[in-house]
Amino acid sequence: MSETNPLLEEQFQIPFDQIRAEHVEPAITELLTRAKKQLDELVSAPGPRTWQNTMEALDHFADPLEYAFGIVKHLESVATTPELRAAFNKAQPEVSAFFSSLPLNDALWRAVRTYSETDQAKALTGTRRRFLTKTVDNFRRHGAELDPAGKKKLEAMDVELTTITTKFGENVLDSTNSWELTIDDEGNLAGLPPSAVDAARASAASKGRSGWRFTLQGPSYVALMTYLDNREIRREAYLAQTTRATTGEHDNRPILARILELRRAKAALLGFEDFADFVLVDRMAHKGAHAEEFLASLREKTEAAFESENRELEAFAGAKLDPWDVGYYAEKQRKELYDFDEEELRPYFPLESVVRGMFEIVGRLYGVRVVERTGVPAWDSAVKYYEIRDERTDALYGAFYTDWYPRENKRGGAWMDSLITGLIHGDIWHPHAGLICGNLTPPVGDKPALLTHRDVETIFHEFGHLLHHCLSQVEVRSLAGTSVAWDFVELPSQIMENWCWEREALDLFARHYETGERIPEELFRKMLRARNFRAANAQMRQLSFGFVDLALHRHYDPAGDGDAVAYSREILQRFSASPLPPNHAMIASFTHLFANPVGYGAGYYSYKWAEVLDADAFSRFRHEGIFNRRTGMEFRTRILQRGDSEDPAELYRSFMGRDPDPNALLERNGLLTQ
Ligand SMILES: [Zn+2]
């Protein structure tokens, strides 16, 4: 050996400055071999099955592989090179095939089942009990107890689902791209903002054409529907958008029918009532019926405000509106009512001061100190490194990197990721490590980076995920930190956003970068009022998607209900402010639900579910004080520290003393009293 491979040895301060693309392949190959060997040792352990030789071994056998692969994946997203990308793309299929083969591994299943039948297993409590139960359930949900014919059937269904859901997504992409509209007469551009006109001009030029080219891609389509005065063109674009993937070679209608059929059959084969119950069994909602009741109660409380918003808009427009008119008139109404320009807030949000204020807030609430440390190796000179320590004992809970600005070698968006999951070993606490990344507006000239309010919320959001990871105190690694149910994971992140709307919190960090003055009261009030403009319509739209999703995965029966597109249209109509056209087929391009074997299928309700959780949990801070240490410590010890060590519904109750109450969300949206 000439040189040690930095990916082979787990180190708390990751030597990012030493890791190179050529380390990836040998390290991953070696660590896969070691993980397989560990797995063999687990299944062939001599003597009786114990917690240690079965569950603890299962929890840790692949730690070094996950550590190394996590770093590689992270570097590929923040500091990619052609060599690194090639090495990552080569390693990835092998690593994911290895992990997805585990629930189908018969010998491993026998080891777990044998252990689960021991007296020791039967006496387990708390986190250990939960880990065993979840592991056994997970094997069963992957067909571990089916007979050989059943297993074959399940495998064939999964293969077909993977293929046709991929095809579903491709059809949406292709049919989206196949539509375009070029405007040659400048007069027809009336209403569009200059940025949209410039983009359309550039789009036409990129195709070697004159005029202004529009497509169904998000920014282009939204600009047309929001601003364009020409109603006929808006209508044409709307009809194209809502009939995508319904004709010719891109027709998703037969695929949609088949996906629903396969999902029904799969749920039945595994002993579930329907696909929603199969998907939700390990989520906070547990049952499709529960998720549906949740949506229904929100709908009931939103309807009156929805109708009055629609009446007000029609009165404003002076006409009955079609779907291609709604966004257009709503924008005109918004301007007339608020005249609020989000850019006015930017000077009050210099990045450094936002981040410092955020650390101050969590310090007050959770009894921690966040301290920057310099001289730690990172992947880019723009990266900063911080430690989260106990304010009194100075104990290190975890450390994290921040990387806020865009670069050419970095992917878009904002995200949090974990690098090391800490745990107690012997008596020694090994801390967590993680990161948060964004793509915020970088500083220009000698001005600091000035953020939008949405950017500020994003930073708080990702830091909430990071705290969930770094403050975790769970003895089972697989249940630690953010490894929680899908409809629970956004609670720690979304709740943080609430502090960005509180005067007292904003005054800590929102200071004009030149004058140091606070956000003027009038601007603050405009910002609050604009937040809830047409909130009922926004909510009904999300509810309609949640309802159609659950209806298709719980109630829809092709024999009695006929065509799934017409069935879905009929449901969506009940939530629409205006009559949907007869060929409306939005469901045929709904990739959230159908472009993955599971994806958001039967899970679309989670968006609203998570909003209810964060609004409701934050109501305790509102009542008891947004900097109340006791409330903060309870949130920390009952939610943030607990990961998935207990049923999330129990964790929630332990903090709130009751089940979630949707009224807090309605109140925040300004929908409670109307
Ligand atoms: Zn999130």
C-alpha cells in the first residue's frame, strides 16, 4: 500500500481536502466486501440469537460503507468534476442494489425472525422494541413471508411498476416539451413583465427563430397565465397544460390504469386493504381513512373562505371566470390590494446577520451554543464549519458545514444532509456531523449577500432539519435523527420558519445593512397581509390533490367507476373555482403520484399534514413566548432528541398533550374567523 485511502477510515473531521475521485472505486469496492462479510457473520453467528449478534449487528454492519458513500454522494453534489461524477455513477448502482437486496435476504430474515421469537426479544421495551417491530414489519412488507409463488408474483409486479412509472414520467416530460407557442406580433405580449419577454425572446433565439417563444416549462407557463392580457393565448396554453400525456405515443391513460391495478394487487397480495393502507402503515397517519378524515376536516373549514375569495375575485373581474382567467385576475387583484414588492425587504436580510440571529434564537430556546471554527478542511473555501455545544457543560452534540452560494460544480436547491450519526459507545458520546447547503443570491461588489424573505425561511427550514439530526439522542442508529416517518419529518424544519414571521424574532436579526434600522412597521404589516392573499384557494388546491390521490388509491374501482381520468376530473371539479373543460386530464401528468413505484402515491396529504403539525406545535410557543426556554427544552427533549425512537403520534402528544389540531393552521392562514 503506497497511500491510505481517506474514505476507508471514519474520521469525525472528514479530510475533504484529501479525498479525490480515484479513491472512490477502491474504497467502495472494499467497503462493500466488508459489509457483505459482516452480513455473513451476522447470519451465521454461533450460539443463540441475541440483541447484540442480531439487531445491533444489523444496525451497524454497513456503517463504514454508508459513511464513505455518503461523503462521495455529497461531494458529487457540491464539488463535482467529470472524474468524480463518473466514479459516483459507477459506484451508485452497486451500493443501492446491495441495500435494496436486504429485505429480500432470506437468511437475514430467518435470523431476525428467530431472534424475535426468543424470550429476550419478547421482553424488549422502548426503542429496542420499536426497532425489532419495525424491522419485522419491513421484511413482511417486502414479502418475506410469502410462499415462493407469491414472492415471484411480487417481484414481477415490482419490476413492472418500476418500468411503467418511469415511462409515465418520460411521457410527461416528452409531451411537455412537444408543445410550444411562438408569438410574432409584439402587441400580443401585452401584460408580461420585461423579464418574461426577455426570456421568451432568448428562447426563440436559441431555436434560431425570431419572435417570442413560450413553453409549458414552469417559469414560461406561469408568466403566461399570470400576466398575459391575451385571453385566447392563455386559454390555449391552459388546455395544452391540462391535456399533456393523453395522445399518441405519449398517452399515459392506459399506463395510469395499469399502475393503479398493480398497486391494488400488490397491497392485496401483502394482506392490506388497499394501497393507501400499505403505504401509510409506518407513517404517522397509519391508515388511508385517517388521512382522508384529516383532509375532509380541513376542507370543511376552508370552504366558506374559498367561496368568498372566489366571489370577490369575480366581482373584481366583473365576469364569470374560466380556469385560464383565475391566475390573471388574481394577480391584478393582489397588486391593487397590497402593492407589496418582496424586493423591498432584501436590505434588511444580510446573510451573516440572519445566520447569527438564527443561532441566537436556538440558543435561547434549546440551551445550546453554536460556534464557528476555522481551519477545518472543507470542499470549498466558501464553506464554514460550526459546532453545537451545550451552553453549560460545553459538551459537543454535533458539528456542521454550511455552503450557501451557487457554484458551477454544485447542484441547485437547498438541502440538509447527515454525514455522521452520533451515538453512545461504551460511556463515550460520539457526536453527529451534518451539513446545510443553499443557492442564495451571492454578495455583489462590497455589498453583503442580501436575501429575500423566502431565502431566510429556507435557511431556518434547513437548520431545523439539521438540529433534528445533531440533537438526536437515540441508541439505535437506524431510528436516529431525521430517519422518521415521511409525514413527520418536516415538523422540525417547518416549525423554524415561524420565527421568520414574528416581530420579536425579526428584530434580532433583520437590520438594514447600511442604517441598522429595523423593518419599518408598515412594510412588516404589508408582508403579513400579502402572506394570506387567497390562502383558501391555495389550500383547496392542495386538498384537491390529496383527495384525488387517496380516492384513486382507496376507492376507485375501474369496474364501477370507469375511466380514471374522468373519475379524477369529477373529484377535482368539486375543488375548483371555475368549471374544468371536458377534456381536462391533469391526472395523466401528475408525476408526484405516478412517476415512481411509490413516490407521493397515497402520500400527497403529507404536505398539509406537516403544515398542521408545525402551525399547531408553534402555537405553544406563541402562547408561552417565542423565546420561552421551558417550551423550547420540551420541544428539544420530546421531539428533536427522539428521532424515530417512538411512534411520532406519541412524540407529538408528549409535546402538545393532545393530537394535532388543524385550527392553528387555519388561524395562521387567516382562515379561522371567516
Ligand atoms: Zn424540509
